[in-house]
Amino acid sequence: MLFRVVRPMRRVGSRFPLFVQRIPADVRPKAVGIELAIPLGDGFVFVTLSEGAQAVRFSLRTTEPSEVKTRQALAAAYLETVWAALRNDAPVHLTHRQATALAGELYRVWADSENRARSVAMVHTPGVGWAPDTESHEEQEAHWAAVTVMWERIGGEGEAKKLEKALGPIVDRLLLTKGIRRVDSESRALLLTAFWMALRDAFASRQRNAGGDYSLDPKAARFPEWQAPADGPKEKAKRGASKNSLTGLVEDWWKEAKRAGRKQSTYESYRNSMARLVKFLKHDTASRVTPEDIVRFKDYRVQSGVRPKTVKDSDLAGMKTVFGWAVVNRRLPSNPAEGITIKVGKSRKLRSKGFYDSEAIAILKHAREFVPGREALRSWPRPSGGCRYCVPLRVAAWAR
């Protein structure tokens, strides 16, 4: 089955293109009432799906072609994760470590006092309505001190159920980004408590920043990396979508390219380049790769001492080919490596392409004196290494 690529749409009365994606029929009943936090630039756009909604629509808020493509791809990838979560909505069990890791993502958003866009994006959360960062530093310090006291009071009794009103929508949105629609009651309690603790530490960090203390926050190191549940819907969705992993794209491209006569060495080169990209990005999801990621990877390879020509002819060429194949086969909306290149200087010319007179004379002399069976006994000057017997044998055969 072929799937139509979702593309930005133009709308009357606005210069900004519009993101439009139909809600799959099989998940539409489950999607009613869900508030989506769709990544858009440095922030989010919040969309609540109504009962009559047939598609997700919102402005991409930019006219820059490359940025339009990036925002379009990120939004489409996020929605695919949401649809997968809705299709696999059996309750998932999370460990304490996983709950703490998920809370760490919330902490990093709120503890960053320099990132106003992300903090403003959280204003839509029911029950959480803090003032914007337009106050003086003294007012901000007093504000965050009051927020910290208020937050301690909310979670002082230690009952997870009382945190549901303030934190429930945030928990649901972050779970959706991981492809999880619901968790069991035990995991829900763990998440609510972990999120409350993460925000408590984040608010304290913002208070220190407002007071002029920007020292390294030791609380930031307590959050582990997120690892998806082994048997949960997220893992099932990943297995089902493994064909859209970076590794999977290379393997599927090779199945077709091999029949077209491409060399095994080409496949190995492209596979190794993609493996290095996966290691650099620390994820294997093709739809999450942006042009900016490719540029950063290119710069990283050059700074690591790899020759620019190798980066251009091996890494970039391989990614352009594989991503281009994915676009043609409706696996990706756009090619993140398209148009990205690296300037390679001309190689230094050390000598002419032909033989010097002395070299030509020596070759012809040995060809004239050629005796079959005695090739290994001959010697002659060579212009640039390589097999010492190849040239005279060819010349000898021609001379005869």
C-alpha cells in the first residue's frame, strides 16, 4: 500500500504554510479530547482533538523553505508516535527508574532559565498558571521562592492522587511522546511523585538563577537516560516501525540496490556511515533526523580528523542516496541530507600523468628483452609503486 506524503499547504490570507494531516480512522475515536503538544520550532503548538475533527491543522509559523521542511517532518514524526500509542493502548508498567528518567525531561525544560519558549509552552497546563518572565531579577527570585513554597505545600502530604489535577495532563503528554497511551495504577503513582520532585528541584534551580547563582546543579545528574519498557506498546511500536529506523532504511535500500547491480563495498560503506550517524545522534529513528543534524555530523567528522573528501564521497553521498530512496518510496517526507555538501580542495599535483623519457626507455628495453618464465628476475624503475610485474607483462604482450 502506498501512503501519500504529508506536505505543507498554502492557505488564503496567510503567508505561512499550514500543516494538515488526516487523523487515521482507526484511532479517531480514541483521539477525541486529547491535547497534543506538537513540537514547533523552539516551542510547541497545542491542539485538542474534538469529536468532529478529521485532521490535525496548525500554522507552521515560518516561510523559510528549509525550516518549513524541518517543522513538517518533526510534527509528522510526533503524530506517528501518537497514533501508534493510541493503537496499542494497553496499560504499560514502568519501573521507578523509567519514571525518574521521564521526569528528568520535565526537569530539564523547567530548570533552564534561559529557555523562555519552552517554559511559556507549559502555560496551557490546567492548574499551573505562573507569570511570564517579564519581572526584574529581584521579583523573579521572590516569585520562584513563592512557587517553591506553594509546590512543597501541594506535595507535602505525599499522596499521588492529589497531584493528578496539576500534573496529570503533563504526564499524559510526555507519555505520548514515548508512544505510551496509558500506564497501570502503580506506574501512574510513581510518575506523579517523580514529576512533583522534578518540578520542585527545577523551581529551586530557577530561584537560584534569579538570585545570580548559576553554579552546576547537582540535582540534574540524578536523572537516568530513558529506556522504553521491554514489553510495552512503545517497544511493540518500535518493532513494527523498525523499517523506518536509520539502520532499517539502509538494509531495505540494499535489497533493491543489490538487484540493480550495486557493489557490496558500496553497501558496506553506506551501512558504516549510517551506523556512525546513529552513534552520533544517540537514536535510530529516521523521521527525527533534521538537516541540522546532518550538518553537525559532517562538522564532527571533519573535526575528528577525517578527510573532507572522505566525508563528502562516503558519508554524505551514502546518506543522500539512502534518504533519497526513502523519500521516493514514501518512507520519509523529505531528504535531510539534500543540498548539504563540503568543499574539497584540489589534490596537489606531484607529477605529470605520463612516463618520463627515462621510464619509458626502461620499460621498452625490458619488454624487448623479455623471456617467458623469467619475469620475476626482471627489475625496472617504477613511477609510483604498485605491482612491479603488471606493466612490463602488458607491454611485452603488446610488443610480441
